[in-house]
Amino acid sequence: MEFAVKVILPLAQAFIMFSLGLGLTFADFGRVFKGGKAILIGVMCQIVLLPVVAFVLLLAFDLPPVLAAGTMLVAFCPGGVSSNVISKLSKGDLALAVSLTAATSLIAFITVPPLAAFSIVHFMGAEAPEVSIADLAVFTFVLTTVPVLSGVLVRAIFTSFAVRYEKAFNNTAVTLWVILLIFLFGGNQALVLQWFSTLGPVLLALPLCLMALGWFAGRALGVSKTQSKTLGIETAVQNAPLGIALGTAIMGATAEISALALPSAIYSITMYIVVLPFIFIFRRINDVTQTYGQAGTATS
């Protein structure tokens, strides 16, 4: 188990991010800077408002300090790759979904380390492990930014190869994560069952609040329904594998998953319990298709 958590998990996380990058071109990053209102709302929801919502929920739920810190850790993570698939199935704005996931993943090494270090000290106090922001930044950079950029470069240089095998890489990444998740839960069944009743309520409330946050923020600020769907999904679906890897790196790999990584592991299940039913709801909510790179106001 220690080998799986310490070695296989980070490698799986890097492979998942590489598969994301393989589906991107440099033009996608250009659209991030030209994306206008929708991309700005998405980044603000993901980086600023999401942690605020998580912190407010923790005020209402009396969690042990290390679990509270772990919950904040997953809230600091960038969007999850599966959010792109969910946006597509929900008839959302796929271009917006992909670019938001890419943008937040690339800057994660800047945003995550200081926030993670602060929340760990805040919640755990004297029991907090020593956290090096510099080491955490390097770790996050290697697990997110480097694989994404590597995937983009491979697509730019070996375009035909990338286009031909992009779907295979994505399917492999998803399958790898599912297998690893089953393995982690299977090897830590007692620990998960012990704390699920404590963590379950807050980790079910969190994605529900985040779905509402993304949707209503988009609608209130004049973004189309199609884009608002994506904003809700992107805000709620987090890169849980990264949260597990970071929690493990901070606490140190052991024979079982660390308490700091446990909220990320459980959130990888609860976020889908909440988000997946919205696919059927969102598919019934349509408006004039509008990509985020275009000007204009929402169509009701």
C-alpha cells in the first residue's frame, strides 16, 4: 500500500494531466487570455470563492482539525479532468471547460502551496506537520504543470500521433484512476467507513453548494445558460487525485492513506454523487450555443 500511495499515485496523477495536455493546443491557451467574462468568472469561482465556501461550511461542521485541513486541501486543487466529459454530456461549453481545467492546473503550483500551508497551520495548530511551501510548489509543478505542458508539446510536434491516440490516452487515464481509487478504498476500507459519517455530510454539501455557486454566478453576471452549466460543473469537480497526492506528500506515505488525504479520497466519490444527476437536469436547460470567446450577453 505504501508503494502505491507514494509512487503509483503520483505517477497516475502525472499521466492524467499529460492526457489532458495531449488534447490541448497553444491556441487553447490563447483563448484563455481572450476568453472574457466567462473565463474570469470561472477562475474566480475556482481559486477564490470555492475555498471561501469550503471554509464557511467547515464553520458549520465540527470536524477534527486534520480532516478540516484536508477538506481545505481538496478545495484548493484545480478542476478535475472528468469535468470536461461531464460538461460535454450536460450540453455545456466544452471549450470553456477544457480551458478552465487547463488554466487552473497550470497555475496550481502558485496558488495551492501557500494556501495549503496556511490552512494546515490554521486548523492543526501545534499538531501541524512542517510544510515547506517551496517543496510543495515543486511537487505540484511536477505533478500538474509539467505533464500538461508536455502533453501540449507532444501534440504540437507529433500532431497526427496525438490526434490518433488522444482518446486512448484519456480512456487509459480514467481507467487508471478508477482502478487506483478502488485499490485505495479497498486497502483503507476500515478507515473510510470510520470517518465517512463524519466527512460525508460536509463533502456532499460542498459540491452541491459549488454547483449552485458556479451556475448562479454565471447567470447573475450575464453569462449564457450553456456557459453557466460549465461554470457550475468546473467549480464542483476537483482534481481529487492531486489532493490525495499532496496530503500524502505532506504527512508522509504510510501503510494506509493519511488523514490529511482522506477528504480528497472521499470527495472523489461524493462529488460525482452530487454532480452526475445534474447531467440530466442540465441537458434540459438550453439556450443559443455561445462559446466563451465570443462577445455578447446571455440568452434566456
